[in-house]
Amino acid sequence: PIDLSASIAAGEEVDGTPPMSEQADAVHKLDVVVAYRVGKARVSHEIKADVQNVLNAQTTVYRYYDASRERIGTVP
């Protein structure tokens, strides 16, 4: 985890606590796949449509210190 006050004072990212001391947010997303398969004796064909993150879940996967804005930024 990033120590915001220490990062502002140092002007760069400062880790505040030991690694793995915080649990990350749970990831909830819905993926949908529709497939159609045609098969014969020696040949098969499959047509597939795959839509990922149907509900547009914005789970944070990365945090960083933004020195120009003096805040912790996130990457969804």
C-alpha cells in the first residue's frame, strides 16, 4: 500500500506498509459466450461470439502515486 503523506513529502511513491498486508478488491465481471458447432465425419466448424465484462465492472487492478496531482491514482 502507498503512504500518501510520505509520498507527497518525498515527491515519489513511498510504500507505507509491508507487501501483501492489504487484501485487494474482489473482481466481479460477467463474460458471455455463444457458440454453434457443426460436425461431420472428418470436419467440424465452430462459430463463437465472446463478450467480456458485460456489466462493465470497474475493479481496481493497480494503484500508483501521481506526483503532479499529489494523489493515489488507480487503473481499472
